[in-house]
Amino acid sequence: MKREFILNLNELDEITKILPQEGVIILKGDLASGKTTLVKAIAKARGIDSDVTSPTFSVMQGYENNVFHYDIFQNGFEGILKNGLFENFFEEGLHLVEWGDDELEDMLKKFNIAYVKILITPHERGRKYEVFGA
């Protein structure tokens, strides 16, 4: 199933309402497309007051309420494997993965781990969010 939204920053709560509370959400888009901004909106919707930043160099950051934020820009899915983080996806919680790639999707499918993919692109009225699987 595919859903599409065109939203400004102050409208991101619309998309957070339809996203799953658990499982994996893969965020795809070019640099500065708004992946981390969407993660911040999702965290806020989940009641997280912590400062949410992209874990580019640490790969994974955990927050309260079982929310986990991954950034695999540097090494792709290999970075998840090298750091022993794939096992985390079997744990309860919401796993938000910036720069998720086809290899990650293939492994999630192989192990029957539920996931949603969001493709973010610039749009003249904000950003376009194509949500697959929600």
C-alpha cells in the first residue's frame, strides 16, 4: 500500500498519525531532504523530550519509550552488521533507519520483520512523503 503526503514542517503530525508504533521505518531521501526532521516529529509524537539528532557517527541512538534511531549513511547495511545492530530489529520498539537500503529491506523481508518505507523528496509546497506499507 502506498500513501502520499505533501507537507510543510508544521504539518508533519499528519504523517506521524498513520505510522506504526513498533517495527522498522526506513527513511530514504537525498542529503537535507528532511529525514532527521521527520524522525524528530515522530519522536515528539511518541512523547520524547530528548534532543533528537542524527547518529551519523555513532550509527544508533536510543531514546525513551523504546525508540531507536539509526543513520547508516557512512556504511549502509554493512554498518548495521559490523556493529551487531541487526539483532536490535527483533526487539520491541520503533526503529527509525535513515539511509536504509535494498540490502536492509531484503534482510527484513527474509526474517519477516515488519517495516514501512518513506521516500522524501523536495516539493514546491514543502516535502513529498511517499509512504509504502503503512
